[in-house]
Amino acid sequence: MSVWLVRAGKNGEREDFALENGVAVIGWDELPDLARANSREKLADMMQQSYPDEKKMTVANFLGQVWAFRGRIEKDDLIVLPLKTRSMIAIGKCKGAYKYESENPPGARHTRTVKWIREDIPREAFGQDVLYSFGAFMTVCQIQRNNAEQRIQAVLEGRRDPLIPPGGTGVIEPEDIDLEQYAADQIRQYIARKFKGHELAQIVSQVLRAEGYQTEVSSPGRDGGVDILAGKGLMGFDAPRLCVQVKSGDAPIDVSVFRELRGVMEDRRAEQGLLVSWSGFTRAAMEEARRQFFQIRLWDAGTLVEKLLTNYDKLTEERRAELPLKRIWALVSEEE
């Protein structure tokens, strides 16, 4: 059994399509049906015809990825899809040969059938070296460093990655990884260690204050279904008025917690709610949130880290000391 990274769009545009339709998909829409490309050499010819103006190295890079998707992934190999639209990892098993589906939307016509096993695995479930591999810039690549196959299988079975901690940071060249995602993962792991329960609610409160809210944080212990009350204006009386629930546990939040928050909002006469879950949300909770778009919003770990980075300079000096970050600039490659 091999493990393959297969993305679904640079910004996760085709993630929902892949998960809902039980497929792995890639782009390269300029390529026709690859069924007749039964060798790497034949695929190379098709590549040259489809991308006549691309540089030779770019076409070679395309060829390696598309051939892996077309010809190297085998039945029962694991497919890893790091989700961009939420801070989770989806993993499934390949169940079919390559198929070209001309009726699919752009970016989803080259497919492999996949039985998705889990789509709600928190990034913190894996060691940093495995996350390095998940952060590769490639759309398709094999993941095999540092006994990755057995470690990913362990997480799938509900066990802990055996190299967390202290082992295996792995050695990966900087150009092979998404440095922005790597930095975000480091920050997330630090927050997960340092700020549990009530402390995570304090972090959320400071972010809301930085965004112009007055907040009141419940005392540790029983919170009556709400961790933070927040409102606009000098005294916090102005709309929007929020009830905020913060969950720092290891499991994704299901729809029942979402509905409990809605009930608390009615009791507190709050127009809107915010549900923060460090470990993300189940599909049912996310679908419910879409229906309640103008009432309740969801923040997972990725969203909270983004909000922290945006508002970092507005946090208190004490909080910045507890969460020491430094802004850096990096040159973006022209091919990105």
C-alpha cells in the first residue's frame, strides 16, 4: 500500500466535489481523455501537444504528476487530501482506475474513484514531518518519508502518530514545502499545547476585542452554554451582539453543539453566534452553518490562526509575550 497526496484545487475549489462524489480529481483541463495514454511516453506526447508554449522543465513537472495520477496509483492505495476550506485532512482508499468524466465541472474531469474513510482528521494528529509532506507544492506526489504509510494508517485507526513526540522531524528541502502552511502549523501546534479550555477562550476574546467588540468571558467551569458575550459600541450594547462558544477538544464538533448555541442565543437575546472549535466540525455541522449563514459562523483552528495573525499587533503586550511571533517577508516564486 502506498500513500498519495492529491490536491483538489490551489484554493480548495474542488474539495466538496471530490468528497461528495467519492473521487480524487486533478486539473490539467487542457489534456484530453488519458485512457489511451497507457505509457509514460504516450502521455509525454500528449503533454507536448497540449502545452506547446510551456518550458521544458514545467512540462516535465506536469508529466510526473499526471502520470502518477493516471498510471502509478493502485487500487487500495491511500489518498490524502489536505483541505483548504477547513483545517482538516481527508483520507480515503483508491477504488478504481483512471476515468475521464467530460460532464464534470472544469478541474474535475480527470478522476480516480475513492472511498473517503475520514474527512475530519485534525492537522495536529500528525507529526510535523508528515505535515511537511502534506504541504508539498505538488498537486500529486507520493508520501513515504519517515515511515509515513504506517503512521498515517495508525491515525486512520484512531491511534496516535507514534512519532509525536519526540521523533522524526524529517529532512525536507525548503523549496519542496509551502512555507506559509509550515509556519501556520507551527503556530497551531504551539497554541494547542499552551492554550487549552478557558485559555483558548481568552485568546478568542482578545481577537474579538481587536476587531472592535467589547467582551465578557465566563469564569472557568460551567459556562451556561456560552464562553464569551460580545457586542459592539462603547459599552458593548450595540449590534451585532454575539454569543460565543469555544471548544478546544480533540474531536470535531457535531451539529448538536451548533443547535445548543442557537438555543443559548435565543435565551440571551443575541442576534448572532460564533462557534469556535479547535478540532473543526463535522460535515453535518458545516451544512447546518451554511443554512444559518446570517446567524452563526464557524471558526476552526485555521481561521483562528488567520485572525490572530491579522490582529496580532492589537493584542495586549502580555498576550504577545505568551505567543511570541515575528513577521517575515519571503520572495514568491514566479511559477506560483
